[in-house]
Amino acid sequence: MSAIDTLTTPLGGPTLAQERRLVTSIPGPRSQQLLERKAAAVAAGVGHTAPIEAVAAGGGVIVDADGNSLIDLGSGIAVTTLGNAHPKIVEAVQAQVAQFTHTCFMVSPYESYVAVAEALNRITPGDHVKKSALFNSGAEAVENAIKIARKFTKKQAVVAFDHGYHGRTNLTMGLTAKAMPYKSGFGPFASEIYRAPMSYPYRDGLTGAEAAKKAISIIEKQVGADNLAAVIIEPIQGEGGFIVPADGFLPAIVDWCRANNVVFIADEIQTGFARTGAMFASELFGIVPDLITAAKGIAGGLPLAAVTGRAEMMDASHAGGLGGTYGGNPIACAAALAAIDAFENDGLLERAREIEAILKDRLTALQAVDGRVGDVRGYGAMVAAEFVDAETGEPDAALTVAVAKACIAEGVIVLTCGTYGNVIRFLPPLAIPDELLHEGLDVVAAALAAA
């Protein structure tokens, strides 16, 4: 069966039969051919999770070249939050491609870039006056947020947190906590980067206030507020294991930053745009960042990123100090405007919370009967299970890898994460039908039972 044979074409673009279907083993012969070409042509450092050749995707499935239909519980690492090839995105992109593909906003500006900035200024947390700048990737947004903070404060040091992930460029590797696979062998890294302990309730046993006091003490003693330009943190850590800080931790860090002329940067690259059941995860913790970085879900799969923040901070840079050839590409901007429209008007915040209820109900039920599920945590369609040795509570990376591989072999794409490699994260597209999500979780449960 050809993948295209499964397509139907309603108004607004292609959709796919929402089913898990295995017609070959994974990988099938056509996918295997592509993997052989990849091995010969693509740098070995570029890995992959699912050994397939994707040819179509939509709703909650990815279809491969062999006609297999896999349940997608990863959304391209939280990018296709709306669902792949969302009709609003497709229509907006097609219209823009026919109009023009590039002028470089720094050469000849266009309205869609300004409209995206206006939308971000409106929907990000806080009612203060804001401005935005657009870039290509999450790492690039982080780099520019650090530049802006340093320029504004005239200080240099930056504090990031244990288990944090901020990207693969030199500066963002320095900010990232985990060595393998992100940092090992790629140094030396940018200077004036320091690390503080993260609130990790499952492992540190501290209240938010206690964890914040510990972090602030280290910052004051090892860095010093007079030297510190910015604190950068993911409100819910992504690659580090979907770590949700204890209540009160983030507000205490924000308050300390405000009192010490330190810019508080919320890295919402993975948590932004309805992923957590709020437009931005900062809202869940009652905090208002000075600067916020966004990417991933912003444009339905097209490369776009942004820094949004207090106008006086965003304006600290001299003219020409921010930008980039492709930053705010018009096609990506068109997609972002369509995506933001859908997030605001199509009930997607509510849908994320419905998915949260399903994920947590199913995973906590597993936890109740299997001591290897040490913790279940997260918000919205961003939920994780941490796998441990049932007797010692120590991280069990081998079990985690075995469960993930078994799921993929059975047609369910799941992603692992965590500093210790022992977390499976669930990032389904919001378009996934309930029954398909339940079926995917059935496969996860069976894989755990068999491991």
C-alpha cells in the first residue's frame, strides 16, 4: 500500500486516517533504503529516533514510505503542536510563497514580521510595554536574549540551572547542563557562565522556598549580583526531564532578580504556545519574565524564533546589533500568524488540558502498579514518566531505552530525555484523537510490562 493511498483531501489540506497500522516491520524496506543513503551522505553526528522515511503526517500520525502509520507522541520535539500540515498553516504558507519568499527584513521590511512582533507583545505574560525581535532557531533566540541582557545591564555573567538545556551553539552549549550528547568534545565554551541548582521535587525533597534559597545563596557567593547580567531558566525543563519546579521556586528567583538588577529570562522554547495548557508556562507559576524566548510551536513546523521583552531592554542594543539574514522569514511569519490565530481561537488551551488529564490518568495508573515508574509530572500535552529501579529509586536509563525502542517497533513514536536518560516524555500534537492517544499509551504500558 502506498502512503498516498491513505490520504483524503477535505477543504483546507490533506488529512490522514487516524490509525496505527503496521504493514512491515520497522524499518520497512523503503525506509531501510533511505537510512542506508543517510549513513553514506549525512554526517554521523546527525542521529534519528524512529528508523523510518516519513512521507506524510497529520493529526496524530506519521506515515512512512512503506505504508506504516505510526502514532506520533513527539510532535517533532514539541514543534507540530497544532498537528502536522494544519489547514490554517498550509493556506497561509501557500499564499505567502506565491507572493514573495524573502527580501531580508533588515533590507526591505514587510508587514508580517511586524504583525508577529505585535502578536507576541500582546500574548506573552505581563501588561508592560514590550518589543520583539525574530530569529531562526531556539538557540539563536537564547543567544540574542543573553546579548540583550548584557547590553542592558552592562554586566557579563549569566546563570543557568542544573538539568537545563538551551541549545547546540557555543554559548548555548555552555548554558546546557548535560554533556552527552550535547557538549562532549565540543569545547571550550563561552566564558562567564555559571550554574545553580534547580528545584527538582522528586529528587531533592525541598520546598520551592528552600530550593530557591539554596540557589540564590550559590549565585550570591559564586557569582555576585553586581556581576550578573541574567538568569535564564526553563519554567518546566525540557531535555532535562520535564522537571516541574516546586511551588514558589520561580517567583522567589524572579523577586531576587528584580531586587538586584538582574534580567530574568524565561526559556519557553519547548513550553510555549499552548503546549502546557497555558499560552506560556510562566503563567502557570504566576511569573512575568523580563525576556522570553520562543520557537518550536510558534510557526507550525517552519523555522522561526523570537525574543520578546520589556521595551527598554529590547531597545538597549544599537541599530544593527540584532538581526540576521533569514530572521523573521516571511513564509515563517505567515505560518506563525496562522498558528497564533489557531492557538487563541480554536480551543487549543482547553484541548491541551484534556490531553493532560488522559496522560496523567493513564501514567499514574501505571505508577500505582509498577514501582519502576518513579514519577509522573508535567502540564498540558507536556507530561513525562521517570523510570527508576523499583528497589533503590536510582535512575534506570536502560529500561527507558528499552521501552522507547519497543514502542517504536510497535508503531508509537516516543522520545526519551532527562539528565540521567531515564525519562520518557509525551508531547502529542493537540490534534490527536483521544482513542489514538489511548492506543499509544496501551503500547507504552505493554512495552513496560515486557521490558
